[in-house]
Amino acid sequence: MATHVAVLPSDALDVPIDISSDSSRFLRLPHPRTGLASLFLPYRPRGKDGSRRDAILEVQSVAPVNARSWFVGQEVVADGKLLVMTPIDPAFLLIPILQSVYPENGELGKFRPADEIFDDAAANLQESSTSAADKDVSLIISKDDILQFTSMECCTSALRRVCDVKEITEDITVFRFSPQRVVEYLRSKVERLSTAETVEVSRTMVRNLARDGLMDDGKEELLKLGRVRGACDLVAQYIPSGIRDSLIASYDFAPLDAHFKYLEDEKASLAVEKPTKTKATKAAPAAADKKRKAGTSQGVEKLKRANTGGMAKLSTFFTKKVPG
């Protein structure tokens, strides 16, 4: 079996993962932003009360540009790529699955039992990925993988966060995918991510806010909007473009956009002003030199017009006198 170096959450280290087991094997699911087949790994970390709970990890491969290896103990791992496994919200993974069975014309569709929705979604995704795979089996999304994920308890819980729900009877519950509920749920995430305490943890976000001049005195309101916009950009890494547009449209970023436009206009003005000043600086010495040359020419012309008759030549002052 090939050995790979991976980084994963500490709470996953005490969970025995047997990839031969159906409940803990890698799943190939549509990525929530791109829709392309990506790897995910279910696991059951221990909660604060000591009980196990369903969760899922996103698996990403970070490959070096040049060939590299890892030293693990006394072993050399020839494959130098690094596998990074990070927890992902199951609600993100549900969005493309649910979208595959609902109309694209903006209609809400019908309320249906969860099992019926997932069966249709699994069949649709497998068919569409197979036709687009072009003989690359790694791009095919298996129906079994979809059904394995949707059978997890964390997925069932997330279903209520992105769907309208109706309790028909005690045993019958129906669901309908709701873009509005999705945006509301995403806004709650943005609210948590955009707090000053959370943003300060990210050096990248702090640098971006400072670069845009949002951390200057007197720009507190713009700073709040900047943090919200930054949080939206983070969430947007895990949602389709249409949902992202709806999320952005739910906020009033007009003051922030006006600030960015002012910065762009100021930058453009400086870019135009700098060449003009440079040209003027170069033109000044040229004009002075031209004036100096013009003045010299006038003096020479006057000397040319002077009557030099009877004047001794300059060379006579340097000739040796003959004794009389």
C-alpha cells in the first residue's frame, strides 16, 4: 500500500479509519463551488460529551512544483505531495446535490421525502459526470457515494438548514430546496466570520484591510463592511457562483464600492500626473540649454560684426621677440 503524508484535525487522530469499511471510505462528491468530483472522507470525532458524531473531511492534494520526497522515520516516501484534510460543513456539500434535482428556471419545485430527493440526485449526478468524464474515471461521481453521504446523520441535520420543511405526519417529513434559506444560513456564517476577533486571527485579511485603507482612523463603518466582504469571499470558496451572487446582493456594499472607486480614481490620477511631471522636468533643462545656446550664438554674432582692423592678433602676444 502506498504511503502518503497528510495533515488532519487532531480530533481525527483517535478515530480508527478503515478505508476498506463502507462507512469510512473516501467518497467522490461534487465540489460545492465547481461541481467537479472531489474527494471527501467521513469520520466520527468524539464530541464534548464523549459521544461520537458524524462529520466529513475535505481532502486536498498539495503537490510541489519540483520533485520532492518525505522522510518518515527510517522510510523515504517518494511521493512528495501533501494531503490536507480539513472539516467541511455538510450543508455546503448538499447544495449542488439538491440543485441537481430542482428546476433551473427559478421555480421552487415540490416538497418531497428526503430519500426520494437523494435517489434522483444520485442518479442525475452519476449520469452527468459520466457523460462529461471523457474516459477519466476519477471525474465520475458514483451514485453509491452520494447515497453514502446522504445517509450520514450530519447530512440529515444539514438538510433542514437549506430546505423548507413540512411535517406531514409524525413519520413523514418532506423537504424543498430553498435558495432563500441557503442565503440566510450563509449570512449567519458570514456574521461569525466577520467579527473583529475572528478577522484578527487571519493575517491575510488584516493585510488586505490595511492595504485598502480601511483600518485608518475615522473609517470604522467601512472597516465593518470590509470585514463582511472578506467573510463573504471566504464562504464563496464553497458555494456555486449563483448562490455567491445572491449572498453578495443581500448586503449593501455601496459605501465600500464607492471607497474602492475613489482609490482607483486616485491611483489613475497619480499615474497620469507622474509622467506629466517627468516630462516637464526633462523639458525645463532642455529649454534652459536651448536658451543658453541661443544667447551664446548672439554674442558670437556680435563679435563677428565687430571691426577688428588694426587690432593685433592674439597669437602675437605669445611669439618670441627678436632682439634689435
